[in-house]
Amino acid sequence: MRFQKPNTETTILISFILLKLFLHCFLVSPVYELHRDEFLHLDQANHLAWGFQSIPPVTSIFALIIKTLGGSLFVIRLLTACIGAGTLIYTWFIVKELKGNLFAKTLCMVALLACAIARLDLLFQPNAFDILCWTATYYYFIRYISTNKPNFIYFAVIAIAIGFLNKYSIAFLVIGLILGFSLSRQRYIFTIKHLYFAVVLGLLLILPNLLWQYENHFPVVKHMRELAVTQLDKINRIDFLKDQLLYYIADLWILFAAAFAFFVYNPFKDFRWIGLSYVITIAFFTWFRAKGYYAAGLYPVLLASGSVYLADVLKNGWKKYLKVVPLITAIGMFFLVLQFAYPILTPQQIILKKKKFERVGALRWEDGKNHHLPQDFADMLGWKELASIVDEVYKTIPDKEKVIILCDNYGEAGAINHYSVFKNISAVSFNADYMTWANLDKQIKTVILVSSIDDDDPDRKVEKPIFERVTKINSIKNKMAREYGTSVYLLENPKIDINARLRAELKYHQE
């Protein structure tokens, strides 16, 4: 059999995929560790279930794959990059389905690499796969509208179901699509019996998670309430809309082109439901004060549509020379924001450029104050140091079966479990999913307490009457870390039934 040489388009697509993998595996400075959220998701591989306190089960499956492959930083980055590459591939096929030429495909690939989506693909969180599922959903519905083949309806609904098992926010996309189809000439899709057969199939796929939610008293509702009180209520609706401009500032030419094309470009007359679904979904996100990146899954299809339109209207005469404008804009803006969006600079290098980072708001944290580093970058430091401190005290304890490592938050617990040299160590927290993983049935004689810098009892006035000895071991010394000052205490020989005390505290946090 003769080897068939790939054509130009395939070669270009493969080149963009390889570039994506390279950027995500090698763009981060080795100074940085994993992000606090990544530790929680990685630990889910050790507690597989049909659901978790804050997210559905798909992320835990990816965590299990990472664990099986060795769990190294490279493996983690490679897996998330591959998920992001999947979004590139689906978007490329959307451009192809919309009759876009090679320039349109190239422009769309550059646009995806130059916007916030590429940043979201960097970390091991549900966001990257969420974007992929949204993009796949759009692709399959576009394919159905183009071909009238019902199998694509099934594929679209399966993509939604898998997306639901990854992140519940895909429900906003469903609302946008239902209303978008209803307001367009494609409303006939609701008369297709296969749509309802597909919906039944989708419900069967997500049923195990729905049953898990029911059996566990719908923890997602509690999580959303906590999120609304602690984070979302601080988000200004106007700021959400500003984020949409900021995150995709490199691609504004393409997005404006898409907005125009859906309603005046004749070849897109059958795809106006895409534009309608975007407007409706964004409106719902704005009303509910969502975080800016929640809407990221909407943009690959918009970038594909805008690229097709620009490639078509700029293909002849003097206009063809304007094609470089959106391309150069995307590339130029990518390099301008690169150092602010990606942790490619060391903390020391960022401090030297502090004024530049302050001007773009990169140093402002959730508390509204400016700090040394961007918050996400600071969340990627100090974890190995913390695990090392815990290991030093843990190895001195003779009866390790009666030890509990109790942390203030999930980041600390996850980091200790990930970086500790003791593979059977099991740090817990009365926070996030660790509340359900804490083993309080074993007899506890020693507590290693990890207390954050914002703890209101640094002198351990609460614990001293309960334990015979309370010893401060050490604290995180890296001033650049968000966990700077987090301390480790050794609490020995309890004077009371410490198991009962911890159960009561756990019940309080669960309620």
C-alpha cells in the first residue's frame, strides 16, 4: 500500500494542533506548580463517583487517566492541551461546514490560539472540556441543518449530555439553543421525532448523576447558593460584559463580522439560530452574574462564522489586501497579552514589571486589592513547600494509623496528597469534596493541622485546652504564594473524644 501524502489543509491543521500542544506543555515557567483547583480534581481519581460537591463526574475520569499515566506535570498539561486541540478540530470542521476556504480556517485557528479560550485550556479544570462539548454541540446541529440526517441530532444531544456530566453550566446553552431555534426558520427541528428520541437518550446518560444528586440531597444546589453569596454577588453585570470584550480583544474584528453576517449574509440564513442562541445565552449569564469565562464555549462557533464571512467578502479586488488586518491583529494582540495571561515570567520578572501588570489590572485579586502576582499565578506557588513541611512532621509520628491531617481548604489538602512522598497519606478538609472523604471512623490520637494565614486563631486558643501538646512546626515562607504564612501545627494527645469533636465540626460545615 502506497503512503498517501496529506494535503495542504490537513498539514496546516496538524501544524496548529502541534503548536497548541507545544504552547501548553512548554509555555509555563517551571517555577510554577499546579493550581489549587487542579489538586482537588486530581484527588477525585481516588474517590470515583457519579458526582461531587461542585462538579459532575467526567473530570474524575480524566484524573484517573492522568493517574494511570503517572500523574506528572507534563502528563497533566498534555491531557488538557489535547482537550483544547479537540476544540480546534471541531472548530475547523465548523468552518468547513460553513463553506469556509483555507484562509478562513487559518484565521479561525489563529483566533482561537489568541483568545482567553487558550488560557482556559491550560489548567486541569472542567472548563477546557466544557468548551469542547459546546463546540461539538454546535457542530453537530450545523451538520444536521446542512444535511437533514437525524444521526447528527443524536450526536448533538450526546455532546450536551456528556457536557452536562462535565459541568452543569451547559444548561444555559440548552436554553439558548431552544430559544434560538424557536425564533428562527429552523424551528421545524421541534417537529422531528428523532429530537425527542435523542432527548430520551440524553436523559438516560445523565440519569446516574441525577440519582446521585437526589441521594445526596442535591449538593449542587448548596454549592450554587454558596457561590452566589461568596462570589457571584460581587460580580457586576457590566463587568461580565466587559470581560467578553477583554477576553476576546484580539478577535474583535472576527466577532463583529460574525454578528453582522448572521443577519445580513445570505449563505448564513439557515444558521441565524447560532447568533440568536449566543445573544440569549449571554443575556442569561449576564442576568445571573456569571463569571466572564463561563461563556467561553460560545465563541469557537462565532469565530468560525466570522472567519468564513471575512474570507468571503475580502476575497476579490482591493479588499483581498485587507485580509491581513484581522490576522495581524490577532497575532499582535496575542503577543501583547501573552505575559499577562500566561505564567511565562517568573515572580521576580513580574515584580520588575509591576506597573505594567497593574495598568492592565492583572494584579487585582478577588479582594479588590493589588498584590505581587496575578491571583492565578500566586495560586500556583508554595504547595511543594507545604507538602514538605507536613512530610517532615508526619514521618516523626510512630502510629500513623491514628493521624489525621486537617486543612483549612481543598487546595492545601489536595497539594499535600499530590506532592507528599508518603503515597498513603490522606489529608482532608471540611471544605468542598473533602468533607465526604474524611475518615472519622478510625481512632484519632494526633492531628496535623494546616491553618491558612487568614485564620482568626493563630495562637490556637481553641485547640490548647483540648490537646496536651500544641506545637507550631513551620509555615510557608514564599511571599509570592497566595498561601504565604499558612502554618502547620502538631496537636498531640487529645483530652477529649476528638473523633466526636471532629464529627460535630464536620456536620456544622455540611449544613
